[in-house]
Amino acid sequence: MVEAVIWDFGGVLTTSPFEAFARFEIARGLPADIIRNTNAANHFENAWAKFERAEIDLDTFDELFAAESRAFGAEVRGREVLPLLSGELRPEMVEALRRIKQNHKTGCITNNLPANAIGSASGRTLYVAEVMALFDHVIESAKIGLRKPDPKIYRMMTDTLGVDPKHCVYLDDLGVNLKPARDMGMTTIKVVTAEQALTDLEAATGLKLR
């Protein structure tokens, strides 16, 4: 029996930043997937991880990301990547969240960036108040100094919601972030498209979500 549905935000309730990464790379003549490859390398301790835990400031992130990207064939400044993070809300996913809220507890675990570090460098205005209010609890990496896929962040959510992980569904667009949730006993859904995610979520919850 499902007691709670826990969501990632970017790439789940919004469109994926990977699309923006690809457009940027093509426009600049950069190696394909250089941004994703830079993000994935040493993913616990790279520039991205440190920035999402609010351990470094924007200037340091900019320099570190540039240095790390050079290992993949070109220099990409960290400041240039930040505006690419803005995604458009997926209304069908927001509607599904509203329907689930009527029947189950809801939570959001998001790896995000410190608002005071981003300044005007990013147009990232993802945290729409109306949507975030649909969650019973929200955990933001930059506020607690901990980020996915650290297992502790998932345990913090289930403890706060007061639910057994075995009775939870977790959605994320990154496989590396799904594994710890799955290891805890959660039902996991990798979000590739909104249509696919809704089909999987309906199967997991038994609810009609569209």
C-alpha cells in the first residue's frame, strides 16, 4: 500500500535541463554531452556537488567547473551553465501531484543551488509557490548541506513524513538518484517523459492521474 509519493523537482515536475544543455553545446560547437559528463565525473565531490551543498561560492564554482570540463575536451564556464537549468513546469505532472496530494503524503527532495550564490547569473525560478505548497515536506540540498544520492537525505524525508520506505514511491530523472531509494525499499520511477512517468505512477498508486 502506497502511503507517500516523493518527487524530484527539475526534470520531473519541469522539463529536463538536458535539452538545454544539448542546444548550448551545439550552438557553441562543444563536444556532445560535455556538460553532463562533467557533472557525472566524481559526482560526490565535483564542483556541482559542492555547489549544491553550498560549500563553495559562485566564483569558485565557475572556476572549478571550467577546469573539470577541460578534461572532456573543452572549457565550459560554470556561470554559463546555470541559466540552462531553468525548466518549464509540466502542467500534467503538477495535476498528478494535486491528485496524489488528496490521497497520499507528498514530499520533494531536490538538489538545488544556493539562491544567494546564483544572483542574476541564472533565470532559475523553479520553486513556484503554488506547486511547492502541494508538498507536505521539501528538502533542498543547498539548505541542509546534503544532496542526493546520499542515502541520509532520503531517510530524512521518510522520517519526517512518518512513513516506511517500503510504502513510498520515488520519482527522479537520474538513475544514480533512484538507486538509494530503491535500496531502501521504495518503488522507483525513472522519469524519461511525462507520459511515461504518469503511466508508471498510475500503475504504482492505482490512481487515475489524468
